[in-house]
Amino acid sequence: MSSELETGTIASRLADFACKLRRETVPNEIFGKAKLLLLDMVGAALASASFDFGQRAVEGLLAFGSGPATVIGFRDKLALRDAVLANGILVHGLDYDDTSIYGRVHPSGSCGTTALALGADLGVSGTELLLSYIAALECTVRLGAVVQGGFQQRGFHPTGVVGTFGAAIAASRLFGLSPHQTAMAQGIALSMAAGSQEFAAEGAWTKRLHPGWAGAAGMTAAALAKGGFTGPALPYEGKRGLYRLYLGELAGQCELGLATERLGIDWQIATIAHKPLPACYFNVPTIDAAVRLAEQYQLRPADIAEVTAFLPQAAVQLVCEPKSAKRRPRDSYAAQFSIYFTTAAALVRRRFTLDDLKDTALRDPEILSLADRVDYVIDDRTTFPKFYSGAVVVTTRDGRKLEAREDVNRGAPERPMSETEIIAKFTDAAERIFDSAKAARLVEALLAIDKIDSVASLVQQLGRD
């Protein structure tokens, strides 16, 4: 394992950065992007609030009683930590939330939900909420980047693992902790970080849980540090720290310097992508390619003999195997992680939206029949891990071979969604819960959050009346 490029522990350097961050030290484009990420995060939660799993999650947490904290898209309110857990489940529940391919992490589900709930509870200003969010996002992406894909290789979901530390950093800043206490919060968080990828084999719901649990755990770690509880000083680089403990023999591939080098100068928030479609990001390029072919050649399902999806090796265990289960997804979540279903649905419906995750789509005989004719191969031209990439080749019954390729995923910083597209995505989700007037007011309020003296009333508006 390579040594740090700079002096000081990783935890102490991240703590110093987070505690000393000021509005004037954040570039305007990063500050503006944080507002769009926050808007997008809330929209992802609102989309999930209209699905059964979101209601089941909130109902389950109500077993611990109600409380004062807002659950996005719900009338029910929960205790503060339970609301962070619920909101994290909602944000990540449809895999419609932001992603950093550089850090291999969905950061807002833990960082943003912690900042929103705790910021509202403490009545902080919109600017202070954004600064805590920015500090947490930046640190989370960097901590994920150190591993260079190693967490997934070992069976861990990095969103649940490194998101715990990001949430601890966000909460530490909001609590007004000192740099030393913030470093201790990260040390405490080491004993809480979790996230197994066992869900992938059968499309279980536990992946949805990871950022919410990370948020609740990180906030708990910060509260304990506030009270004087101590944690190890070397949660990352220690002999039994995060990277050696979780990665085992893969720890040698870590680049610890990526966590802190040029911190506050090179902003890794810039690597965070807005997701244009509600599906695993490995499937987004193939969906876009399939839609393009269907529209360009006016394909009908009956015209198609077989379909081949080209994917990076890293995607196989997540969206391709086991084939029998993936070809017949039992619910919307399993469908999002099926290369067979998503490609077939894109060819049949020439789109892939929230409506294509409903039971009518999951039972659509044309989609299911075509899914049986979809197979995959490893793409030797992939641009992953720089980008999510993929291709689709459709062989028609009259012998034509039609190909479309996506080398740069839509939503990536090199191919970004526009502000108009991000607002439209939010509006589509919000209008499934609220009327159009309230959806429009929320857009305006969230994009002007830095003008608000206390975010408490705004966060309250994110629940149902």
C-alpha cells in the first residue's frame, strides 16, 4: 500500500478541510453544482416515495415510533436518525441518484440526507447546509477513489462503506465540532461502515438500505464524538483500518494519496454524475443504444431475432448473472439490475422511465419474450472505468446486424445533463407525489437554498401535508 503524499493522518486532513471550509473558498461552479445535486437527490427520493418499497420501509421504521423529522414524500414523521435512514433508502431506492465513477460511489444518499435532516433539526442556514454537504461529498468521493474498484471485488458496496465516513463529516460540521472531534468521528465510524453486495444475485432490497444506514451511523458517530467518545486515529491507513481490513490482499492497489492530495484545490465533486435513467448505471449506455436503434430503424419486437449487449467485465455479476433470475425480474428493483429486461424494454417501448418499472411492464409479454433473446458478451472496447460504456447489436429476422455504441455515459461530466433536464427529471418525480404548483415551488426553493436563514421550514415542505 502506497504511503500518503502529505503529512498528517487522512482523518485529520479531511477533518481540517471540512471544519475550515467557507463559502468564499468554494468555486462558484462547485457551489452551483451542489445545489443541483441536492435538487436531484430530493427528486430521486420523491420518485421512490411513489413505489411500494418506500412505503414498506417507512412502515417498518414506524415500529420504533414517530418523531419530528421529515420523511421526503411522506406524511409520516420519524425520529431524526430513522428519518435519515428512511430518506437514504428513498434516495437510492430506484438507483436514480447521483454517482461518481471516480469514487465508485453514490454519495448523496448518505451525505445529503444527513445534511438535510440534521440541518433542519439544528435550524442552520442554507449556506451552512450546503457547505456541510459539499465537504461530505468531496471526502466521500475521494475515500472511494483510493480503492480503485477494490471494494466491489471483495463483495462490499462502497456506497454503504465510505458513505458512513462522509455522513460523519457532514454531521460533525453541522454540530460545530473541532477538527480533532471530527477526526474522532471518522474513527468511530470505522466500526459502523457496512454494505454487502450479496443482494445482486437475487435482486434483494438491501442495496437500497446502504446509504441510509451509512447516514444514520455517520450521524451517530459524530454525536458520540461531540460527547467526548473516542475512536482510533488511523481509521483509514491503520493496520486494521478501512483499507487493509476490508480489502485484504487487494490493499496493495490502494493509493492513499488520492484521499487528500490537492484537497480544496482539485474538486472531485466535479466527477459526480446525474443519472438520466432509473437503472443500474452499467445498463444506462445499453438502454440508450437500444432506444437509438429502435427509433432509427423503427424496430418492432417481431422484427428482432436476437440481441447482444456488450458490457465491461465489472458489470457481469451485477446485471447479467444468474441469467434465469435476471431474465424474469420479480420486482422493479430486480428489473433495474437486469441487462435482459432493461435492454428488451428499451427496444419495445423506445424509452426507459419510472413507468417502465411498474408491474404492467414487468409482466409485459413482448418485453419478456424479447428478454429471452437478449444475451451479453464482454466488451473489449469498453471505456470503463473512465466511463460507463456499452453497445447493443440487434440481429433482425431478415439478417441485418444493427449496432449502436455509447462510449461516454449520458450524465457524465463530459456529457452532462443540462439544468433544464435535471429540473425536468425532478418535476416528473415530484408530480407523482405533489401537485404541479408545489413541485415548481420546491424547484425554486431548493435552487435558492443558500438564501435561506433556516432550512427547517423548507425541509418540512418536502413531506406531504
